[in-house]
Amino acid sequence: MEKETRKYISALIAIYILCYILPLEYRDLVIPDETRYAEIPREMISGGDWIVPRLNGLRYFEKPVLGYWVNAVSILLFGENNFAVRFPSALAAGLSALLIYLLVYKAYRKDNNIKYMTSVFAALIFLTSFEVLGIGNTAVLDGIFSFFLTACIAIFFIASEEKRGSKREKLFLLLSGVFCGFAFLTKGFLSFVIPVLVITPYLIWQNRYKDLLRMSWLPLLCSVLVSLPWSIAIYSREPDFWRFFIWNEHLRRFVADNAQHSTPFWFFCLIFPAVILPWTFLAPAAAGGIRAQLNRSLARFSVCWLVLPFLFFSISKGKIITYILPCFPPFAVLMAIGLSSMLEKEKSRPFNIGVVFAGIFISLILLLFVYIQIFGYRGFYLFSQPWKVLMAIDCFLFFILFCILSLKSRNTGNGVFLFIIAPLLLYFSVHFLVPDLTLEKKSPGSLLKRNKHDVRQETVVISDAASVGAACWYLKRSDVYLIEKAAELDYGLRYADSAGRLLDIESTEKLIIKNRGNAVLLSKINNIRKWRVHLSKPISQDYNGPEGFEFSQY
């Protein structure tokens, strides 16, 4: 079994390097999220202000500061490039997988060697879940926040397994509080809400009522001490930060009728089967093993960790798919517990049925892909380059092949291992297989890079709200004028020192005439179509596609 264990660990490392690290540089950054989380750290570095987050030189108070610091450190280490901007998210996914591995290993380390495999399964299931991969390759703060939250909750569980009142228990509680403070500095008060939702019902389930208070004060105190220096610093510099942040990012988002991204209660229930792919198909096979393990503390803890935060996010008014990322570590643990129970016996019928349905599902997607690529759908084709079409087909066939091999394998462990490998080629290739229309609509990087030489420091840069983050990042500017709409920069524009940065069409035309020969405009083409009759004729134009962006020189 030691040889088999090494095989799983080697697969774990290979999947992480191939799918999370190697392709990070390939894709241009996507608007608005990736350019935002690249530009704010860049402005911290260039401006030397590490306390007040700014985007395009304007106050940007939607998040605390630690996520920006992490990205800024990555930029300082690797330079201003795609890899540096995305690396913190990939690193957070890898560290989360390591935490999951250590958590399960510690819980099962005294069991036989088959149970030891549960820890490897858990890390592999986590890294091969669809949403984890998507966020782990994207420059957003959700992955970093989820890692800190995972560390806080997992280390608290480890503390709860130590001897009560021991030095080791206190040390782990202290570490749990440190990571809770880090989570707070990344995304705010959710860092306190989620651990409470997990830990309180778990301790009650374990009949450890006295520990509710006894084990809470040390991590709470530690998290406050970690959070306090910057919290005081931002209040002294920008007294309105906490009012805006608490209302806009917490109260309005979670309870207000006008919450951003407002969706019904059942939204996450509907999408969860999709975001946990391919493990959706094996969940029924794992269910029996999970039920059999509910007498164990880690299984109970993971149930609380998965269910209560999931319900909390479902109750909240505003919902985005990335919000439920903190639910994936316990999902991976529970799936690993359930599937590892099969290692002691022959493959179960639910496991075989799940693999069959996974193969059928991918086969249907393959057929749909080929149909759209050949015949199109209302003029829409996924790819214009033949090599991308062939690569996508190979990915689907690879998945189907390994589903067949998994079914044929008589060894249960090998069957699970082969299913884990099935999406590997797809997950590696997806970085190179972004649909043409998506690149056109969401990635203006190539357009800006080929026109960057025409933008000098004294050039007046104007942009629509959708493109401003990209204009700032690729042109290395923090003084871009906005035209017509402010969108997410609305709050920053309310300050007196930002007056004049938002232009209407008439003011834009006057600014262009005043700086004739030295002004550029970046905008989505659908906006340009509306504005063209009101603006002077440009000296030159460049665009990345009919549905994408236009770069105009005036």
C-alpha cells in the first residue's frame, strides 16, 4: 500500500503543478475582477501608500487591505505580469489542499493504511473540483480569503482534539485566531460569522457546552489583535471607510432588498451540482460511507462546516458563485471519507453508476461541442483556430477513456484514482481553450499592449467604466478619465479631490479638442457606437473584434 500511496501523492503534486501553476501566464487578464486586483496592488507599490486601497487613483473601499498586500508582494517578486497577479490564488488553493491533507491525516493517522489514503483523496478531490480550479487560476480575493478561513477552522478542530487546557491546545487556538484575523483583513466580518456557524453547532453536537466559551476567547482576542493595527490606521486616514464597508459589503449585500447580485434562496442549491463536477456523479456512492463515519468527530465537524455556511450564504440576498468556496474543504473531506470506505471492499454499484453517468455527461457535451463547432448556433462558433478544436475534443475523449478504465479496474483504489485523473487534460487545457467571444468581450489586454507605445505620460486617457481597470494596468496610469458612468468607482468620485474625473459626452468632446493629437479613448465597441456621433473623428482606431473593445487616438 505504501507504493500506492506514493502514486496518489505524485498525482496530487502533478495535478497542482500542471493545472494551477504552469498555465497562469498564458491568458490575458479578464475585466473587471482580474484587472482590479492587479491594479490596486500596483498603485500601492507605485504610490507607496499601503494603507488606503485605490483604483485609478480613487478611494476603493469594497475590501480590507490584506488581499491587496498579498498580490502586491507577488508583483514585487515576479514583476507586473499575469503570473504574478494570479499566483496568490493558485498558492491559496495549494495551501488549502495541504491543510485538508494534514487535517484528515491527523484524524486518521492511527488507523490502518487504507484509512491513511483518505487524506490524499481529500486533497485530490478539493483540487479537482470545478469551482476550486476556476478560482485557483483567477486573480480574485475569494481564494485567499477561503484559505485563511480554512486554516482558522481546521486548526480550531485540531485544537479541539488536543488535551483540554494543554499548551498544544492553546497554541492551536492562537494560530486559529491569527488566521481569523488574516481572513478579516481580506474580506471583513464573514471571518467571524463563518467559524461561529461551524464551531458552535459542532461543540453542541459533541455535548461540549463548556468549551463554547472556554475555547473561544483566545482565538477571538488574537484575531482582534491581528486586525487592530490596520483597522485603526485606515480609520485615522479615512474615517468613512468602516461606514461604507460595513453597510455596502455586509448589511446591504446580505439583507437589503437592493442587494447586489440578488438571487433566490435556492440559487446555490441549483448550481452546486455543477460547481463540484466531476464529483457530483460520485456523491451517491460516498453517501453510505459518510453516514457510517458520523460517529467520528471529523465527519461531524465537516457536516457542520459544509451545511451551516451553505445555508447562511443561501439566506443572504446577494449571491455570487465564488461565495460558497469556503464550503469546498468540508465537501472534499466528506467525499474522501465516503469513498475511502470502499477501499476495504469491492467497488459499489453506486460508484460504477456514477462513473457511467459522468462518461455519458461528457459524451453529450462532446457531441454538443462538435455540433456547435460545425454548424454554429445563430452564427456563434466557439473557436476559429483548428488546434483549439482538436485540443478540446482530445480533452473530452481523454475523460471518457479514463471513465472506461475506472469501470474496468477491479481494484477499488485504482478505480477512484483513474476517475481522479480523468479531468486532468481538460483542466490543463482549459487555460488555452477560452472561447473566442469570451476573449473578445472580456480581455482587452492584447489590444492595449499593441497600442501602448502610442500612450505617453502626458497623454490624456479616457475610458468607459468597464475598461478602466485594464486601461490603468496595461498603460500604468492612475489618472484615467471616466466617461458617462462611474460603476464601481462611484464612491471614490464623491470626494472633492476627485472632481472632474467623470465626464459626460459633451465634456469628453471638449477634453479631446483641447488635447487634440494627445488623447486616447478605450471603450467597449457597443458604447463607441452610441458616442461616435457626438465625438470628433479619431486619428486612428484599433479593435480586438466586433463585440470587443476599441482603442481610438484623437
